[in-house]
Amino acid sequence: MTDGVTIGQAAAFAGVTVKAVRHYHRHGLIGEPRRDSSGYRRYGSADLLRLVQIRTLAAAGVPLAEIGAMLDADPGRFADALVDVERRLTDRIDDLIARRDTLRRLATGDRALLPDRALALLDRAADLGLTPDDVATAREGLVLIKALVPEGFDDYLSRIERALDDPRYGSLIKRMWRAAEWEPDDPRIDELATAIADHFLAHPALLPIPAGLQARTDSASRYSLLTHHGQEQKPAWTRLTALIETRLRSAGIDIADQTPLD
């Protein structure tokens, strides 16, 4: 009986395909076996063991490019290589879990784009009596702030958290959201703008301008995108915002210049 088995038998015994065995040969993972008198490859027990080892490591997530060196290493280096592969697999698993969680959160719309701390603020806003549409607009605003001024997002959230602990501010916020339905020339807008500006002047730490915004060379463009959001269909808000900014600037408060975008 001829010693060794054919490539097809070796592949079957090792639990891989013939194509895979040939692939391993091309990448130098397994040496060229001896050939019989007819020129056919004949695989022995050592070859089969090598194929099983390659298949096992590949199935465990070890890149083919690293398997050859691992199998040829001494036991200590082999163990170290396994630890490194395990670490990378763990990182990939954590990344996949995070992606899965994001997909699940996408069922709630833009909430998937915000951290839990910001979502808690939106829940508090809903408790103030804001409508679902109001909360949706506020959520979109938070998403924009996180995207446009990421380095100041946590500071911004802290300002809003402190502000919502202030009953006076909560009352002003309710009036501001209701003002969206007023006519732009409604005299209540001037009164509300003065009240909001005076509150910020008395409590400058509550001024909702993300830290780091003024330091940016394009701060005007970013500030304009943030302050204009939600105002397209609410001209009363546009006037209210302009009046508040005018009062703050006249009091010496340094806020980004609301220069119109090109």
C-alpha cells in the first residue's frame, strides 16, 4: 500500500477543502509534501497534524498571515501570540456589541446618536411639559452640538443640568418654547428676551454656549448652524434669539458672532 494520502483525502480528514489546502501551500503555511512515483502529492500524519492546527487557529480568528510564524515558534512565543490574538478578538467583540446596541437604539430614532446623559436631559425636558415635537427638536439640537463642538459637549450638558435645577430657568424655558407659536412682533417676545438675558447675566455659568466654540476659527458658522436650528418655521424664535444676543453683547458677554452663512 502506498504511504500517505491524496490531497482530497488529507483535506477531508483535516476538515478543510482541497482549495484551502492549496491556499495554505501558496502562503507557505504547510510545506510541499513528497510525491509518489506518479507525481501526486502524498500527505503523511505530520502533514495532517499541520492542517488540523492551521484549521483550528484560522477558525479561532488568527489571521492566516500569522499562523505560520505561530506554529513554528517555541511554546513561550506561541503562548504570547495566542494572548495577543485573544486581545484583538476581544476588542472586535466589544466593537460588535457596541454596533449591535446602536442598531437596537436606532429604533428610537436620533436617541442612538446621543449618550445616556443627554437622553436623561431630554426626559427631564419632557417633564417640563414640552411636546413630543419640542423634545424632538431639542434632541436634534443636541446631536448638532455634539457633532459641531464635540470638545464642549460635556460642558454644555453640565450647563443644562444646572439650569434645569433652577425653577426660574424652567419657567423661562417653558415660555420660550411656547413663544415659537407667537407672531414675530408680539410684545411678549421683547419681555421674554429681557427676562432670559437678565437670568443669564445673573447666572453666566448657565449660558448655553459650548466651551471651546469661540476658540474655533469658524465659530461663526458653527454658532449659526446651532442657533438657527428649528427656527426655519418659527420666526418668533429668530427674533427672540436676536434680542437675547443683543442684550448679552451689550452687557459685555462674549458669544460667537452670528455671521450669516454664504
